[in-house]
Amino acid sequence: MSIGSYLNSYVKTSADESKKNKRKAKLPLVVATWNVKFATSKAWDILINGGSALDAVEQGCRVEEANEKGQSVGKGGLPDRDGQVTLDACIMNAEGNAGSVVYLKNITHAVSVARKVMEDTPHVMLAGKGAEEFALTKGFKKEKLLTDASKKSWEKWTKTSEYKPIINIENHDTIGMLAIDQQGDICGACTTSGLAYKMNGRVGDSPIIGAGLFVDNEVGGAVATGLGEEVVKSVGSFLIVELMRQGKTPQQACEEAIKRIVQKPNSDYKNFQVGYIAINKLGEIGAYSIHQWFSVTKFQNGRNHTTQSDYFNKNY
Ligand code: ASP
């Protein structure tokens, strides 16, 4: 066979495959870290009405940012050790563009500020005061993010001031969300107040493209929750998407990314949690964590439900 006809048949097979894939894909769908049915429901309404995956993940994350009862995201998030609530968030669209904010104070909807960074600036990431000033110029309102409940928790914490990552803090941490719309386009977003009682100035994985979130519209997307330092050091979400590109299912890719963390020499994984979720172009979903009780909410085929992920450490 000549190279030309080989290439022609290859191109034809790929086109057939992708048509077949489109037929098989169960779209639209949205999946998020933790038990966040109101958030996935908001995203689903957008998707089922023909809206974009980008609007779906932004609006879905906003539901949790506004929920003062959730002490790990947006308003009501637990503060750093000095009592300040600082938010990290990012977003990626189907064209591979990204926006992110880090160490953002006084603005509830960090994910929407991240989207504005992506759409209205030549940059990817804005930090601190600069991010806040940018948000104000875009019409965001200044708000007090430290609620009485979170202030109380922090005051209690100052009595010991012992800093250690808490596994599955109140079963709800960073909200990472991935969606595929009816066009088959994949987008993702991630929003958090970061680790409770972190050092002033600390930034986690959640606003870092490739660590807390990565989307490649040709392949799929992944998001992380848990101890951000470990996710950053292993570039977890990018790793998962690249593993899917090489042929792994979302589940296999999430498991491999967790293995990369726990199998490091002297890994202290027994004392921290990391969880990943991933989707591919077919609408297949993967989820895996180090420890038990990492949950995942998905809205697909008209059904919104939360399940526990499989996990690595079965030796309790
Ligand atoms: N990944 C977040 C961070 O390290 C925290 C979390 O998911 O609980 O900031």
C-alpha cells in the first residue's frame, strides 16, 4: 500500500471512529466533585436547553460559591490562619483557553472573575489585589466572605493552631466541574477557598491549569480536590488527560494519577486525601481517590445522582 492510500484509509477510519463516538456519546453531561446536586442541576438545565458547557460549569460552580453553608468554597469558606478568606478558581473552554484567579479576597464568584480574565484580558492568571481590582472594574460587588460560622471555627482553631490537612473535611471541598454540551464540546471549572487555616499567601492547585484542572476538547478533562500541594507536584489533571490521549479510560487515568502520588518514595499519603474526576469525549466518567468517602455527582441521561468513588487505601 502506498503511503498516500495508507493515510487516506487512516483518515477515513478516524473519521468513521469519531462519527461512531459521537453516536455513542451520552450527551450532554455534567460531573462534579463531592455531593453538589444543586450545582449539577443548575449546569444540567443550561446544557439540556442547548447552552454551552462553559456557561454550565460557570453557573454550576456559582451555586456552591453562593452557598454560605459550604465552608470550602466562596462565601463562608474557612479562612487562612490569620482569619482571611482567600479564593482560588479557574476555568477552561473548548478552544483550550484558560483564566484563573488566585488569592482573591472580598468577591464571592471567583469562577466568574476567572472567566473574565480568560475572555477580557491578554493574561491567564491574576492574583490578590490586582484580581480584586479587576473584578471591581467588571462590576463584581465587594462582599464580606467570612461568615459567623467560619469565624467561629477559626477562633476555635486558634486555640491549638495545629496545622494539618484534614481528610474529606465535612465531605465537601473544592468544587471541580466538567461538562459536555450537546455540540460535544468539553469545558471545566474549579473553585475553592483552599485549605482551611493555610499560611497567608498560600495558593493551592485549584487555580493552576494542568494541576487542579485541565481540558483538551479533543480528548477530555480532569479536575482535582484534596491536598493541593500533592496535585501541583504531580501536575495531576494534565497527566490524566494525557493518559486518556494515550488510550486509557477516564477511570484508568485517574487511578494512575493517584498511584503517581502514593508511590513516591516516602509518600505520607495515609495522612492526606486527593481525589480526581475525569471525562472523555465519549461521555465516560472516571473517579478515584486515595481514601474512602470521596464522592462524585453526575447528571446524565436526565438523572442527577451522587456516588462514592473507588479508592486506593483499603487498609483500614
Ligand atoms: N485542593 C484545594 C487546595 O489545595 C483544597 C481542597 O480541595 O480541599 O487548595
